[in-house]
Amino acid sequence: MTSEEFAWGYAIRREWPDGAHDLFGFTSNESEAERQLARDESYWSSGPVRPAAVYVVPANAADVNRHPVDGCRSASCPNSPERGQQR
């Protein structure tokens, strides 16, 4: 096990209409995760292609760093919103 295995914090989960998702932006700071979420939402808000949902999830650094870059469909990825509601 590496020290990464023990690092818990927050990540951004972006859900796509086709059922795939992205998991990125690990940080141990909740405020930083909220800022990343706001930036991501701002980026996608004006485009023709938009995620179905974007939210903060509690995550392990190792899980985020090993996560596939292009549209994952694994049910074992962190998916429980830290926020009260999805945006």
C-alpha cells in the first residue's frame, strides 16, 4: 500500500447522459472541491454538450488517480453525492 491509499478527501463526479461518468480533481479540502465544481459547471454551462449531473463525492486519492480518463461505467466508483443535491 502507498500513502495514496490512505488519503481521503473529495473529487468531482461528472455524469453523462449515456450513463458514463468521469471522476477527477482529488483534493483533501472541501472548499477547494466546491471551487472545482463551480469551475466545471461554468465551463460546461454554455456548450451544446452538457453533463447530466456534476457533484462532489467523498473519494480516496488512489481511486481517483487510477480512474479511467474516458467515460467509466464501473458501479464501484464513488458515486454518493457529498452535496445535498445534484446540479
